[in-house]
Amino acid sequence: MQHLFVALICLFVTICHGANVTLLSDLQQLNLSSGAEIGLNLSSSIGFTSRWSSYDAPDYIVGVKPFTHDDVAKVVGFATKSSTPFLSTGGGHGFSITLGKLQSGILLDLSNFNNVSVDTNDNTLTIGGAVRFADILEPLDQAQKELPIGSVSCVGMVGATLGGGVSRYNGLHGMLLDSLASVKMVTASGNIVTASTSENSELFWGIRGAGFNYGTVLEATYFIYDHSTPLVLNADFLFAPNASQDILQYFKTFEIGLPAELSLIFLAAYASEFGGSFIIVNAVYTGSQSEGEKLLQPLFNASPKLKNLTMVPWASVNAVSFFGADNEPCTGSTPHNVYGGAVHYFDIPTFQNFYEDYNELISSNPVELDGTVYFIEFFAKQAVEAVASNATAYPWRNITAHLLFNFAYDTIGGPLDNKINQFGRAARKNFTDASGFAQPELYVSYGHGDEDLETLYSAQNLPFLRSLKAEWDPNNVYRYNYPLLP
């Protein structure tokens, strides 16, 4: 019996290796450009982009690092015709559990497309599909321009845009996708097309909010804006856990309207160097320090253990925020089991009960859950709501605050994993029930991946999004990142 088992294993390995070699050979026969690289082993010297999270991650057998736009078109066309699963990767920060459904596929690593170009005459920024927020900071700052970028610099910019793009500057410039002028992309058929308000406009509508479903973005052009102020106030406050209710009450005072110039982020975690559980509130104000301090006075009154207030250029905000911990969330290739939430109102009992339960969870598992973080992102929405609700596929312009529960641990599939998933689902339901929305709403890029599609894309938008899907990707090859279809 043991010999039979060994023989079956050997047969399985032989068949799989043969299939891998065949796929590698097929890709090598596509006549890609001389700068393109193909590798059978993703840990090879080619240096493929690592995923930020290894939780329910896709499984690849071959990686391709294209060098030209035509390379991408050839690989996508081949994958579609051969029914080979694939995923295009820029920054690699997506964490939906639907990504794990991709098995034995092709990694299409876009990291060669890292170009950044600023046109101050047209007030536009053009980037390649793998550019991260960090890559645009210096070029825009030199041109005295700005954009509503994400609060973590290592995240891929195009991927963040396709879902919406929440930002400290949402109150001034809207969602990041509201600044998107056009994209050049490869569709499922292997064709290269441009989408904008004047060309393939319906596709462009769908890309802005559900873009993962329609193609691979090679290049994106954005409208950019003059600096709001020469310097920005960044304020960080470190609190003990018992300050949580005072902080939440302060947030609630802005529930009906946070000033457009102000953003607030609540971070709760555990670290032995801080003596256990702690809270950090980061505030950014695009105005004078004296005006900002007046708005932040309740945080001073809440007795922070540590505080730091500095006036910095727009391009330096991410680097200095959270006491200079911008790179902390960027550690890759580790499991991150992430749940998200959204609220219209701050129901203090719900928030406080969650924080107490969360604090107990991480305090009782400090080693196992090291790196676990809970965020409340409270960004102004004047410019977000100024855009018509049907202007883009992004449906939820009335969200007051976005929530992220980022559970970091190594033992996937064990008792702790089950406990975390139960905890995450319960927290999501409790916040949804108390959110103040008539129907559940969630920023798609913060979805766990098991939500109803109506929650991510809205019942109103789904029919047209699916009709676009039938037109541009009838074989549903782009089906792994928050898919519109099963």
C-alpha cells in the first residue's frame, strides 16, 4: 500500500511538472520582446513582485514580466484562448479571499511599467500600471502639484484607483478615481484600448469603481491640482486604551460634516514597546497650525501619552504620519486576514464595544496577533459628494468613515484562524447593523471577498456593470479580484 501511495505521488508530481513545462514553453513561443522575462519558479532570480498578503493568495506556476504593452496583450490573448487563469499585478496589495480561487495560473507582473510623467501645461500625471504612491510624490512636489493619494505610500496607485481611492484629501479633490482622466488597457481579447469620457466612455464608467473586472491597465493619466497650501499640519497623538471613548465622542462631533481640510485616522494595535495596547490618532489639516490646533483641541484634552505636531509639505505627510511609521504596513509575503466596514453615523456603543472586544483579543494573543491593526479612516467628503452618484461605477459617496480590521497571524486554517474569522464576521455585521445606511455599503477595495455584490457595487449599478462585462470580457477571464460574476 505504501508503495502504491508513493507511486501515485510520483505520478502526480510528474504530470504537474509536465504541465508546468508545457505552459512555460507555450509562453516562450509568443515571441515576446527581448526585454520580457518568463520564469517557471517564482522565487527565481527574475525577482517577481511579492504579494503583500499570503492569506488565501493566488497560486502561480509561471510568472511573466512583460517589457512592452504588446507583451501584455500577447499574454492576455493567449491566456484567454487557452483558458489559462492569470492575474495582473502592480503593487500586489489586494487582499480579497477571491484571489485564492486562482490556482495553477500565470502571474502577469507589471513591475516594468513604472514610468511617471508630469505635464504642468495640461495639469496631468501619467503613470505606468505598477507605479506606487511613493513614486509620484517627488515629481508632483517638484511641480507644486498634489493628488488625493492613499495613506500608505507602498500601495499600487492603479489598483487603488480602480476601486475608488480613499484619501486624506477626499474632501478637497474627491475620490482618486474622480481625478482619473483616461487609461490605456488590455482587454480580455488581447486588444489594447483607451478609455476616457470621450472614448469607450461606458467602459470608462465601469472601470471607475469595478475596474478589476475589465482588463489590465497599462497606463493611467490623472488630473492634478495646485498645492492647497505650501505646508500641511501633521499631528500624531498616542493614547492609552482608556481614551477610546473620548476619541470616539470627538469623531462624532464631526459626524454631519468634517471640515474639507481635515482628516482623521484612528489606529489601535498592540506592541510590547508601548507597554501593551495603544491608540494613535493621526490628523492632517491643510491650513495653518494655529487653525488646526483649535480643531484638534479635544485630542489635547484627552491626555495623550505622546504627541507630535509638524508642518510639512504635502509629499511628506505619509512619511511623517503615525510618528514616522509609513513603512510599517508594507512588510510583504505574510498572512493578512482583512475585514472591512463602513458607517454613516458613529454609534458610540457599537464602536466602544468592538474596541473593548478587539483590545481583549489582541491583548490575550500578543505574540500570535503581532502586527494586527484596527483602523477608522474618517475623511471629509465634500468633493466626493459633489460628483454625481451616477457619474462613475463607484456607488457609495455618502460613507462617513471606512473601517479596516487587519488581522496578522501565521497559523492559517487552525483554531486561531477560525476564531478570527468568526470575530471579523461578527464585527462587520454589528457595524453594518448600526451604520445608519438603508442598505449595507462597503468600499469594494476593503471587502473581505465574501460580501454580497450589492454591498460592494450596489443593486442599482450591477445590471449595467454585468452588461459591460458581457461586452468586454464574455469569458470572465478577469474573475479573481472582487468579481462581478462567479
